[in-house]
Amino acid sequence: MALALVAGALSVPPALAQDDVMLTAHEQMARDIYRDIIAFRTARGQQQVPAMVSYLVDRFKKAGFDDGDIRVTDYDSDGEKTQGLMVTYRARPGSTAKPIVLLGHMDVVDALAKDWVRPPFTLTEEKGYFFGRATMDNKYGITNLTSTFLRLKAEGWQPSRDLVLVFSGDEESGMVSTEDQAEYVAKNIDPAFILNSDAGGIALAENGTPVAFRVQSAEKTFATFHLTATNPGGHSSRPRADNAIYELAEALTKIAAYKFPVRATDLTRQYFATAGKLTPGETGRAMLRFAADPTDAAAIATLQANPETVGTLGTTCVATMLEAGHAENALPQSATATVNCRIFPGVSAAATEARLKKIIGNDNIMFTLMTDVTESPESKLRDEVKAALRYSVDKRYPGLTILPYMESGGTDGMHYRNLGYDTVAVSGAAMKASDIYAHGLNERLPVASFYDGLDHWYWILKKLAE
């Protein structure tokens, strides 16, 4: 079955509306991989991760990687079959340096074709963008790392240390493969550090000017709760004074109006101190004021009103899904909301749940924690990693500021940080804030960013393992 699906992906037509430009052999190979893996609908419920793994394994074997250097592992992720993939680029004989592990995830948040302007699982080139689900998150990272390994192998390069790709199959859902792979890495590889393709990268101003190279050095804790109101129900022609939907709606309105306590660490203050100098207008001024004084009420108000900065100031919780009632002519017997929280490092999920319950003030709202919570520490940006990044960044944007930051979202990296490994995310993408549609409709990546970033990992790995 997997082989048939792989063959189907290989027959996908070239990306639509391709400009008539000459690509190098490496650019063409990367574009082909990008096109092919986007065609796999590797969302939960689609059972397509194994097909994508088969496709990638075929690519690596044809490039000369031995069977013993390719590890495919099967997982049951909350009832869904998925796989993980690990590929080792062996060091030259006599090498003693510790390996480097490189992360990416193959699964995606699902996309419904009826909601998109273009087919989400067909790579479309249009108006200077590549459109498609995971063009950014994270099949760009998978493409870039894979094509770099294939390129280096074709050159006959032998690194001074093992380089290990670790691609997970359920980062967007259960992270079962992530946890198992992290434990395997700790027991069998023990790398010097971890580099992640799933965050970071070059931040562009809205006019396209590069602002900084952002290095994800920490991330918030991911926790999802189900909030449920119950009721005896009854006939809709005989309304009750209490109603499960109304109770739940009142609870959600209180959550929407609440702002969690503002928090700051050395990392977030240093981030704002640097980013504030590079960010124009009131947002930049607010960043600088907050860095100097995290109690500045006016600065806090400005930063909390901005979706790009609100997550750096503290915990956030937001309703993302609803389910209620069972018939149009019956009073609802239950109403459930999914509330997703991104919890500031150092704050527990239990404390966040207690705070939400206090905000709501209704004992009839039942809470159920739906996720396995992983709280992870900050990572250090090592000197050798910073030097390699400096080299890569200067090739594209000489002198551009390298800026560590805390990610509001979550990645595979949290599990490696918890095992004691410095883990930083350093994507090669260059993006404007207005172009970031990860998990949303009509996800896209600038075509120029795709091609300009293809040397990013090549230069980094050459510097770290020459």
C-alpha cells in the first residue's frame, strides 16, 4: 500500500505556474522533494506518514545511504498508526567528536480543500509564493535537511562527526514518536547538541528588509483542556433557567477577557531589548520599555494587543473548538469547549487549570486535561553553534543580528531539552510576519525564501563537522 502511494506522489505534476527560470541541480532536486512530500496528506486520520517515510527512505537509499544507517520505527499514536525516521550520515574513520542531531516533523495540521483558495496538498507557485499545507510548517524543514544530506553525499563529503536526521511522525498531535525517538537518541547516540528545523529563521520587516536571525532557545508548555457543562436537558419548547451552552459561553467569555500575569526572564527581556531596536514604531518602543521595566503598564498593553508579541509576556489560553447539543429540538445535555493554553516556563499546568477555574467561578464546568504535559527549560546557544550560524547568516545577510528568543508554540525540541541537551531551532526560512500562515488557511512560503535558504544547512553542517 505504501509503495503505491509513493508512486502516486512521484506522479504529481510540477508545481503550478512555475516561472520559466533555470534551476541548479540541487534547487531542482529540492523543489521536487518539496512538491512530492506536500502531496502526502500527513494529517491525523489520513494514515499517510508511512507513505511519506517510504518515499524519503527511497531517496536516501538511492543517494547511497546504507540500510544500517536508516531506522524506521512504527508507533501507535493515540490509536493512529504513524512512523518515525532516522538517518545517520556517518563520520569519517577515526572521528571522535560527539554527533549532532537534526530535527524535523513529517506530520501536518489537516487542511480542508473546500476552505482553501488552492488545493492544500498540491504545491502551487503563484505571485512569488509557494502555497500548500506545510510549505512552512514543517515540510520546508524536512526538504531542506533531506536535500542537504543528499547534496553532501553526492559530493563525497565525510563529516568529522556523525550527523543524524530525526524526523517525527506526530509532532502536531500525540508526540509519541517524538518521545520515543528522544529516548533512543539519549541512550544510543548521546549527541553534543540538537538543532531543530521547525522554528527560528530570518525575520523580515514588511518591506522585506531583514531584521534579525531568530534562534528558538526556549518554548512554552503546551496544554489542552476540555471544559464541559452538563445539564438534564429536556424539550426545546420548555426552556430551563439553566442551559449547558449558555453556561459554557459565559465561562468562555470570562476566559476571553482575562489576561494572565505578566512574566519576564533574562531571555525574554534580552530579546525585547534587542528586537526593540530593530522594530519600528510603537511596538519597538514598547519592547524597549518592557525590557527596561517589565511592570510598565503602557508597554504591556501595547505588546499584549499584538498577536506577534503577546505570547512572550506570559501564559495564554484560547478557545479553539466547540461541541454542544444533540438535537435542534432538545435542550443541550452537554456543551464542551477545547481550550488550548501555552504556558510560560516555570508555571505548571495544574496552576494554570486552577487559575482558569477561579476565573470562571462555576463548579458545574468540568475540566479535563487532554494532553501529556511536557515542561522544558531554556537552552544555551553554544559558541560553536553561534559561529556556524554567523557564517551561514553572513553568506546571505552580512552582519545581521542573531537573536535568541522564546517560542510561543511548541516543538519536538522540548523533549530533548528535558533530557539535558541544548536544543535550538534555526530554520533557513526568511519570512515577514504577514506571511506566516502555519496551521491556517492558504499556508505559504515566499519562493525567494525557499531557494535562498537551501544553502543554510549546507553551510552550518560544513562548519560544525568539517
